Amino acid sequence: GRMVEDPYLLEGAGDNRVGITLYALPDDETKRRIMNVIGELLEAEPDQYGYGEGDLHLTILSLVVASEDADVSPEVGKRYALICSKVLQNSRPIKVFFDGLALAPDSILIKGYPCDEALTSLRENIREEIFGSGMGGSVDERYKIQTAHNTIFRFRHPLRSAKALDKKVDSLSRALNGYADYSKVRLSIHDWYMREKSVSVLREFSSAE
């Protein structure tokens, strides 16, 4: 299919979209494996955008979808932090199974699937608390999240060779297969891509706080 380039990722492009997300950070071994794969993808397509190590994350729930007019005021952040703290007291560490890479029109992502009910329960419990508190806002507006996929690479220029990239994605898929642990959880204000330089951490938790 046709690749879609993201103009916001071009050098010097302005982007004022901000949001609030609850997300989990991979352990060091998982980071190392992912960064090796991103390095190989950048060798094949050096003009594209590969996520940095500090950008790697697993979205638990997008609470305020990133947009130019999103309400990310301290009051809103504080209310979400209280809700997340309450739910995370009873949560279990998140374990995911990586099952290779998928090529989307605008990106490359790791196909991840929860190993047990921990992630699904956490998402449902936070949704319940948020809607019960009258703070529904834009939760799940971007998409109702159910998997544990991780975006790691985005397209911002025409591809040098779609065929070569296809081959590379196939060959790298096996390198990522296996389990990944996410025990640290953050609630942050961030840009659309969750770039580390844009992140303002509101609260940090262990997922079994």
C-alpha cells in the first residue's frame, strides 16, 4: 500500500499538539532489543524518524488526546493523577509478548499482546474511575486501545526502497519475538509522539504500587 509521510516530523515543522497519557516504560533489556531494531531500520531508511531510547513506551490509556486546544491545565493533571494513583495501588506488573513487526502506512510498529489480564484490567478500571468521576474527556478518542503494540518508526520522507524495507521488516521480525516487562508507569503531559524532550511527568508509579 501507499506510504503516508508525516509533515510534522520534518525538521523545523511546528507542532503544538499536547495531551495527557498514562503509559509504561520497558525494562533495559527490552529497550536494548528495540533500539537494535530501530538502528537496523535507520540503516535501510536513514531519512525516516526512529524513536529514541527515551521515547519508547507502551500506551496504557490516552486520557487527553493530543491536540492544539487540549486542556492540560494543572487542575486536570492533578485530577487524573489522583484517579491513576487509586487504580494503580491494586494493579500488577505488565508483561507483554512481542510477536514481530508490522508495517503500517505511516509507521512501523511492534506487535505486542498482553500475557495476562493485568493490562486489560488496568485500562478498564481507569476508564471506569474516569467516567464515574465525570471526567470522560477525550479518553480513547484517538482509538479504543486493546492491544500492546508499540510504534517505533515513522515515515517523514518518500522511501528509498519500499521493497528493501519490506524485506528488512520481515528479517527483523524474529529478532524481537519474546517477552517484555513494563514495571514503571508514568502519567505525563507530552506531544503527539511522546518524545522525551516534550514530556512533563505528572506522576510516576511502579505498576504494583
